[in-house]
Amino acid sequence: MNITTFTKKFHDIEDRLDTFSFKDKHGEHYWDAVRFYVFNYTYVSITGNKFIYGQQPQDVNTLKRIVKKSIAFLAQKLFILNSKYSRKYILFINCSRAISKGQSFDSLLKPLESFLPYLPLNIETYPTRKLYKLLSSTSFLLTNKVVKQKDLNQTEIIKFNKELNRVFGLSIDISDVVIENTSIYLAQLAFYRNLFSKTKIRQVFMVQNGIQKGLLKAAKEYGVVVNEIQHGYMGYTHPAYSYSANILNSKNISSPTRLLSFSNFWKKGYYSPVKEFIVIGKQQTKQIQQHKKCPTKVLIISASLYHENLSSLLKIIAIKQQSVEFKYKLHPNQFLEKNDIISEFSMFPNITVISNEKTFEECLVTCLHVLCIQSTGVYEALQTGSFVYCYKRQDYNYHDNVVNSPGFALIGDADEFIQLVNFNNKAPSFTPTEFFDTYRPERIKHLV
């Protein structure tokens, strides 16, 4: 099913059943915190792909749960105590998945530090093995609450589930997805309420790498300003940024105070309650010279969700185009699978698998052609003069907003890709569309 059509139907169900009024037995509105996962679970059930969107099964081992709770309790106490006496009022929620000189860092937040009056407090959301980071990591600070079916209004969940199955012709059960992600939300909410009530934190800068609704709700309650840094695609078909117009003003939606965006282009597809936008541009996007890009180099933008379809297509293309060099760029959610993917492509000498040894931007410098299904990299590639070929599988309709842009094409199979590449190589340039403004991080100065 077309992702745009799916999104509209999903919104319609939310409207009909007034899902944003759903409460748990303690009176907490939880739907905004779980809808992202329900949306994706439902859509991948339709498309037949595996579900990888943040669903975290609860640990049923009682001893492990008790030990983890004890560590989390101690970590929380130490972190809040340190935060309280540091007298700092700015908090960074980091996703440190970039690496430089052996050190991991958040490539979007780190450059902002020099424009602050002092270094911020930091919480890490990306998996880390560094001991000094572990005690300020959400893996230590947060422990899921144990939520059971009886804690939620089962009539509401059953009614929504029944309507979901009727509208989309499915036979799925969303109760586990709702319960598991409600527990994550309540853990976030409890921690950040405790943190904001006992410290002087008044501003948060974050990258929405996870749907951190507990943080957003607690910040709203305690008058803490949350600045979200745009890190990827935002539009109608992304459930983190897409709500029905009928509920945009609902008090039961938790959203950032303001969004620090790449450019004004992204306001066009924004369907969220955020009212304030500040354009700071994108650091990694540079004006790469088109004449330096090689017509025999193709960059493939992968991700776990798209690997099966992309790898199958690429193998066919690689056999037919043995003089072409293909760079298969892994998404961070594939880094642990790198060796397996290298092995999968071992019979194809013209395919190179790349994880974090090179950034996407570094790969883009030399590749005139880019193949993908869905990625924010599409916009960077087009702006820097690469031709983009979007494989018509899964949620490729995310890119409906660039269908008529110069350099962009939809493809259905390997032969169509090869034909278009050969055609574009005859006239290897076009007038790029501007999706990203010049990077101006200094614009945050007046915020703090």
C-alpha cells in the first residue's frame, strides 16, 4: 500500500476513535508515546518486512530486572546530584554515533557547544561501552516500568486493533507493542520529572533519534524549553512529525518547543504542533563540484529495513555492470551486521561495503549516481549534483515531495536503472534544488 494512503487512513482511525484521549489507570495519556511504533508495526505488517522500530521486549528474568533497577536507581541519584550542584541549566540529549580519532560524538549537537556560555550537561542515548559515559547513558538511567494489560483500558486497545485490522485487511495484535512502549514512555517520564524538579535545567537540545515523549511531556510540565535539531526527513508520512489536522492543538500531544531546521523547505511537509522554527542549515552538506563526480561510481544508501530489497536489486545490477564501482553505505543500524553483509556480497568484486570508516558525505563526493529506497541522503545527493534513483519498493513514497525535482527518478527494476544511468551520463549535470541552507549554528546564541 502507498505510504501516503496508509498515513491518511491511520490518521482517520485516530480521529474516529479519539485515541489521544486514551489513558492508563493512573490517568496518563499514552497514545502519543506509542503511535509511532503502532504506525510502523502496522505498515511493515502490510509490506511484509520485519519490525525494527524501537520495540523493546521486557526482561522477564526477575533477578536481572532487580539488578538493573538497582543500578539505574544509583545512576539516577548520582546523575541528578551532579546536575543539581553543577548549577548548569542546559542539557544535551546526545546520539553519539559519529566517530573521530576513536572518539564517538553527536555530529549535530557537538558543534553547538562553542556557542553556549559553558559546557552543557549530557545524557547519552546511543549504545556505549565507555565507562564514564555509561553512568549518564539512558541504558543505565532508565529502567522500564512493568506495564500489564490491566494497567491500560483494554476496551480502547481492542477497539483500535479491530478497526486497524478492518481498514487494512490485517489480523495483527498491537497489544504487546502498546504495552512495551508504554513502559518505555513511563520510565522516561518518571526520570525526567525527577530530573527537572530537582535541578536548574531550563533548556534541552536534542536529536529525536528515539521517540522521547516522556522527556517532552516532563519538560512541558516543568516549563523546560526543548530545542530539537533536525536530523533527517520530516514530512506527512513520518509518524513522528505527522498528525491529523483535527488534533494538532490537542493538549495530549507532547512536542518540542522549537525546531532547529535545515531550511525553510522542510516547513512545507511539517504536520506537527511545533510553532517555532529556526533555520540553522546543515553542517555536513557542502557545495560539492559536479565535474569531480565519477560516472562509473554508484552510492547505495542502505538500512536494515531496506537491505533485502536493495541487495537483491544490486546483485542483478552488479552482474550486468561489472565495470561500475558500487559503494554500499550502511545505516548505523546495520553496523553490527557489516561482516555478514560483506560475506553476502563476496562474489561481487565491484561492490564495497562501507560503515563508519567513511561518512555518507565523503562517499557522495565521488559518486555521480545514488540508488536508494528512502533516505534523507536523497536531498543531499540532489543538492550536490548526484542523480538519484529511487527503487519503487516499501515506503519510497516518502519522496513524493521531490518527484519533479531535476536529477530524481523512480525505477522499477535493474534494467530501468541501467538505462537511466547511461542516459544521464551523456549529460552529467543539472541545476540542483536547494534543500539545505548554509550552516549557521551561531543562531542558537539568542536562545540561551
